[in-house]
Amino acid sequence: MRTKPQEAPVSLFSAAAGPGAKKTRIYFEDRPLDVPEGISVASALLISGVRAFRSTPVSGAPRAPYCMMGVCFECLVEIDGRPGRQSCLTPVRDGMVIKRQEGASELKHPGRED
């Protein structure tokens, strides 16, 4: 049975930026988050206590960033309505809307019309 991922009560990650760092507002699952400018979406979500970024297409198990350098694809999220975005390689932008990616994303193949 699938269970909804819980948010971490306290993050094991902390912002590298100092207390005077400029902040930007993003939205994760309709929740506003004020995070340091210039960091990746994955970093922003981790310092905000998010533990599950997506679920696997087969079992529905929760997944989270692993490598933080674009190799493993465990950090995939939906950003501004576009699924399959690597959150570890995407810098935060003011007003960005991020959602968990549930299961497989629809892939468009070049040259294929359907």
C-alpha cells in the first residue's frame, strides 16, 4: 500500500548562505518556501525539509536526490508544469512552482506523431 511521504520535522541540511543572504520564494506542493537565491531546486527543497521528491513508476516508493550532479535522475520533479526536470541542476527562480513527480513522466519522441 502506498503511503504519502512525510516531511522531515527538522532538515539534516542547512543553507550555505549566511543569515543576510537574499531570499527568493518558490512553491512546493502549493506551500511557499523562502530559500536562498542561487541554489539548486534540490538544495532548496532539502534545506526546507522535503524528503521525497518523486515516486518510482513500478512500486511507488519515494525517492530523493542521491548524487546532486545530474547523473542518477533520482531528483526528478515537475517544475512549472513540466515533468522530468532534474532538480539538482536547476537553479531556483522567484515564483517557481514545483511538484512531486508521481510515477513515470510522458516522454515526447522526436519524429513520432501521436
